[in-house]
Amino acid sequence: MPDRHILVVAHTGRADSLEAGLLVCRQLIDAGITPVVSDDEQADLRAADPTLTQLALLGRDVAIGDLELVIVLGGDGTILRAAEIARGGSAPLLGVNLGHVGFLAEAEREDLTETVRRALARDYTVEERMTVWVRVKKSDQVVYETWALNEVSVEKASRERSLEVAVEVDGRPLSTFGCDGVVMSTPTGSTAYSFSAGGPVVWPSVDALLMVPLSAHALFARPLVVGPDSALAVELLERSAGAGVIWADGRRTFDLPPGARVVVKRSPEPVRLARLSDSVFTDRLVGKFALPVTGWRGPDSEEAPA
């Protein structure tokens, strides 16, 4: 039987996440599987438990393409970091929420042991989430490329100066305005930065891209929802009072001078999430945001979904 490789990603700088990482690694070792970890996390785990010597290093001992699963311990930020680490492979991410909302996570801290048991038994389904590809051009030269699972934001670099931008859909100009920035989001990211900026919640089963202006000085600056094959673009006009900055998932950043052009399209490489239940997205919204549903009577038999 070939070796099984499960990557463990934890926010080891936090005591609760470090403890969870130790528990998961011990459970994997007890099952005869050598946990795979990053270099930094290996040092933290071994410092906390010197007997934990059976750890494989990602990139040295195990390649990304050889991973079966990624168990992620933390909040949505840790899951986004894990998606970055595992990019280029096909291993799904199984998130255990140790943060606040943990919208991308599939389980909670109290279910950790059972979650690992089900991972060992391969008792999960896999859901693919759209990602976006990002290209920045200046004077017809590509100066930066990246990707994002949640969103790409173009923001002003200094607090006291706004940006002057032109927004574009499918190669055609839509409007120009001054603003604090523009968020371009996937459906997964519609409950993240886009949501905070007043954008709509889009069900992850919908293939779409979102564009949400940030504090725009314009009459027509509403959130937009376009098809998955559309291309969104933001140009920093040369007359812009300040420089900008691009952020991808709040993790990867690049400075944007006036005249820079940011193009966002659907990426052919999705992020795969491991799911332990078949709960509908509506229930996830209610649970994660603690939405009030008291008084709901429910559909009758004729209205109930098939």
C-alpha cells in the first residue's frame, strides 16, 4: 500500500492552534501515518513536544502533488494560507475552525478528534471553489501576476488621498470615479471583504464574479455581478492623486503606480474543500452569522424542495 501524506497547517504562534496541531499529529502517527508539516511549524511543534520526531517536511520529504489531504487548524486566514501552500496540487482542504466566524471551515474545535478520524477513513466529499487569476500591467508590460480564492482588492496606498479609477467589464469602460478602492470577488469571497463593503452574498454554487466599489464618489457605483467568463479590470488613471496597492486574499500585495491596469479573470485552477456534511449554504449562513430565524414555519409538502 502506498504511503499516505496528510499536510497539517496550524497557526502555531497561538497556543490553542499549537495544541490542536499536536493532537492531530499524534492521532495521525497513532494511525501509522507520518504527518507532513512546513519547516516553521515543524520547529514549533517539536519545541512544544520534543518526542514528536516523526514529521515529514513539505517540499523536502513530500511534494505538494503527493498530498492526499490538508488539515487546517485555525480561522479563515489560516485556511487562505493553506490554500496558498497547497496551490499546484489537488489535495482538498479540511478546515477546523479555531477562529471567530470561520466561514471556510468545516468543523469546530470540539469535533477535532472525530474530524481526523473521518479524514483517516476518507469519509468526506470534495467541493470545488472558483478562484481568480490576476494580472497587473504598466505601459503594456506585465509587472505582476497572482491569484485569489476570496478576492482581489485595489486600494489607495495612503489614507489622505483617494484613487481615480476607470472600471471595465469585458473590455468596455463602465465608469470612472474617485474612491477608496474596488473589490473584485468570487462567490466564496462574497461573505468576506466584499460583504463588509456592501456587496451581495452569492451562493457558492453560482458561477459569477463580483465588483464592489469602496466609498466611491459617484452616483453609479453599485456592486456588480457578472458571468464567470467575464473579465473585470480597474485602471488607476494618470490623474489619480495617490498611488494604489493591490491585495490578493489579504495576503499577497503589490504597489500600483498611476497608470497601472489590474485585470481579473476566472482561473482554471480551483481550490478544493473537503466537506463532512451535506448541509445547505443557507444553514451555513444562519449558523456562522447567528441570523435570527425564530418564527419560521417552513414550507408545506408542495413547496418543499425535491
